[in-house]
Amino acid sequence: MTKVIVELRVPKLDMSLVPNLVRMCEDYGFESDETWRAILPTEKSISLTKEPLAGTVCIRGEIPEEKIEELKRAPNVENVWTDAKIAPFNSETLDITRPCEPYDCEHLTAKGDLDDVVRYLGADYIWNEGYKGAEIAIAICDTGVDKSEVPAYSDGWSPSTVYGPGTDAGSHGTMCAYDATHICPEAKIYDIGVLKGSGSVEGALSDAISGFQWAIDKFKEDGTPQVMSNSWGIYQESWGPDYARNQNHPFTRKVKEAIQLGIIVTFAAGNCGPMCPSTRCGGDVGTGRSIWGANSLEEVITFGAANIRDEWIGYTSCGPGALDDKKPDLCSISHFKGYRDCDNGTSTANPVGAAVIALLKCVKGDLTPAEAKSVLQETSKDCCQSDWDIHSGSGIINAKAAHIRLVGSDGQGLTELCAEIKKARNEIQEGIEALDLLIEKHCKG
């Protein structure tokens, strides 16, 4: 039996129509998971390959592999998609080659701590400007967030009856949330447990669809979350061939839907780079074979990893991406003492980058996903090359420089500009007072 997501065409978005369609699918050996469903949007720009009627509904379950093509041809079936396994991008490295120097493959050796990362990025500069994440929500889409470890936990969603919102099925999600809140200390944290579905530290794309739907509904309700951090993906194309390279997969379309609403979505590039890739990557290592599916969407911000010594981290998955050639977009920071003795993987770099974006969102409330990517790329620090490259993207993010670009005038930060104006005013005021004294002394009458 193969786990699948069946996308069904319906004449109207009426869930009462679904049971008959499920029964039709059962005629082809499909066994439905009645606990799950997701309604997808119908906009042609992000949706259907056939002429849309009123919408599509997804159901998930299992089917004999030999019956998949037959079910695809059944009436009202839009497509049958892989419900691929997804996993966090932990670092398990294997040395292979050396395309970018200086490099760092010592994934268990911390280079500084979180305070050093704050200073390196210039996040403390943004704090001093008065922006620490108030009114911003970062969604950590992961194994869970242990609210006893992350007091900023606010709300969440989980597919698990064992690990509900505010709990962690591993420690990966809590690490991501912990690091994000150190960079953006006043942000709220949402726990979207896309990797809780198996009751461990893996999940399925169907859970990711439901998690993103929860975030979309929450955003429509009150404007949060503004940033969604995803430190997971598929390690090999074979995990989900129709997901890896197809923008029409239901989950990829759901990501696009979130971005079109204005949510800024970040993804880790992955740990299958050519220098010291994870052992889970198999043969899918290096150029053009390591950034799959939604992690490689043009619209998302895809983070590779570097350390505070300006060294590229050698397991960062390299471009071209499966869905966009210019991936990764940037590098963020990993290999530092944070929640663990050494927080590592592009898994760590991604929430650090997401938290920097959250700070920038405080500075400019109407910051769009495209603007966030652009300002970070324009102000980044060169890493492997002086321009964009397939290893480090546009380089290492620089929070301070991005902030100044957003609010400054000819490169001058708003606070610095205001300080100069106030100084000039005070000097003028002192001059006026001196003139008044002269007038009083010498110009009586």
C-alpha cells in the first residue's frame, strides 16, 4: 500500500459531497483516512491543470501502487499525489569534496553562542532602534515547541493526539523556536506541528497542508503569523518525485496561497550539499540535486548556512533548485551554542533568518515577501563569491544593514538621522538664546 493524497473535483465547496467521492475511490482499492481533509484554492495561477469547476478537495489514505494510474483516470479525480515523508534537516555529515572555501563541516563544534550571533547580525542594533518583535508572530513548522522551554509560545496546531500544541515530539522544533526568540525576543511563537504526525520527528506532506491551512485561517482572522519558518523537507527526490519537481503539488500550492496572502515563508535549503552532506541524502548530493519541492519555490526565502567566522557550512544544499534555478537565496547562521551545545544544520540557520525577517517586519509593517528577500539580498555579506552563487546564494544576511536600507536615507539609519536633526535644532536653540542675551544686554529700548 502506498500513502497518497487524492485531489477530487467538486461542483461546489460542499463537504457533504465528499463521502460519495470517497466511496468511488474505494472501488479502486483506496483506503481513506477519515481524520484528515483539506480544501484547496481554485485560482488558476496556483492550482488546477484542468479547467476548474468550483474547487478541489483533498483526501488522504492508502492505495495499492498498481491501482494509482487507474484511480487517476476515474471521474472527478484531479490527480493522485505522493504523500511524501518529510524530515527535519539535522546535520549528519559525510565528507566528500570542497567547492567553497573557507568552509566549516564541524557540525558539533560551536563557533560562538547566541549572543555572538546577535552581535554578528546586528540584531542588537535593531533592538536599540526600538524593535524587538512586538505584535509579530513566528510560526515554527516542525516537531513541536515545548512551551516550558519557550515562554513565547502562544498558540498552535497539531495532527497528533499524543503531542498537542505546546509540546515537542523531539527537540528539533524547540531548538528552532528557542533560537528565533533570542534574535526576535518579543515575538509570539506558534507551534505548527507538521512533523508530529507520526508521533516522532517525521511527518507527511498531508500534515504540512493542514498545518499551513491552520496558519492561513489564523492569518485571515487576526493577521498572524507574519512569518513561517520551515526547517524540513525531503532528502531525496525518490521520497516524492511528483512533489520534488512539480509546482502543482497540493502542498506547494498551499505554500503559494500563504505567500499570496502576505505571509513570509522561509525554508531551510537542506543538508545535501557537496562538501559534507547528510548520510540521509543518498546519491542526491550537490549541484541541482538537493533543494526539492517547496524549499525551492521562487516565492519562498531559502536559507543555506554559514557561521559567524564568515565560513560557508559545507553541507548546505546547492542550487539550482528543482523549481527555481537561483536557490539558495541567502545564508543565515548555524553552528553556535544555543538550545544545544551546538545548534546545527540549515535547520538552525532558517529560524535565525526568519527571526531577522520578523524584526524587519516590525520596522516596516507592510513588508512583503518579495521585499523581504530583496532587502536581505541587497545588503548581504559576500561568502563563497562576490555575487550570487549556487552554494551561498547572495551571501550571509546582515540584519543591521537591511534595517538601515529599509528606513534610512542615503544609507543613514532613521535614528541616526533624527539624532543629527535634534543636534542641529539644539545648536540653533543655543544660538537663539545667545542672541537673546546680546539683545537684552546691548539693545535695550
